[in-house]
Amino acid sequence: MKIGEVAKKTGLSVKSIRYYHDIGLICAARGENGYREYDKPQIDSLNFISHSRDLGFSLDDCRSLLDLKLNQDRDAEDVKRLAKTHLQMVSNRITKLKELESQLKHLIKDCRGGHQPDCAILSGLSE
């Protein structure tokens, strides 16, 4: 299957697929015409990478997860450890986002708005 068809099938952009190929996340053989040809294993890997990225895993984590997926001698504890580490990073980001939300709500509440120059938001951002 050619890259355009793979992009439609996986929902990934052609540019992303080429990038994943260039950095060695997937490997597709080149046909006689020089075009990359993707088979079911590469499409499965691209879907796996796409889902992993949707969950926020880094490309390095995707590489590790894909290596573990393809290794029949893998230790499930390695996968779990990687996922737990990622979950902790996600939880930390959520905590920071909640703090940002609270700060923004406070700034917005303190701003009177209207057609006057005083603005609590600008003052708060200057502190």
C-alpha cells in the first residue's frame, strides 16, 4: 500500500508517516518504482504509534513501547513501568493546568473591564 492510502487508513498525515520512517520508528520497503510500500505490519505499527501519541507518549516512549510490543520475550512489568511513569507526568501536568486555571479565574474575576484603563489582569501579570 502506498503512503497516501496508508495516511487515509491510519488518519496520520503523509508528513508524519515519512517522519516516522526517517527516524526509524517504522520501516517500509521500497518498490521497484522507488515508492515506499506499506504492508499490514507497518500499518499496525502506525496505528499503534498514533494511539500512543494520542495518549501523550513521547516518540522515545513510542519507540520503547513498539519495541516491547514486537518482542515476544518482553516483560509486561517493563510496559507497566513505562506507562506508570507517563501517567505520573500526565498527573503533574494536570495539577499545573488546574493551578493555571485557578490563577486565570482569579485574574478575570478581579478585572472590572469596561472602558477604563485600570486592569487587574495586566496588574496581576506584572507581579
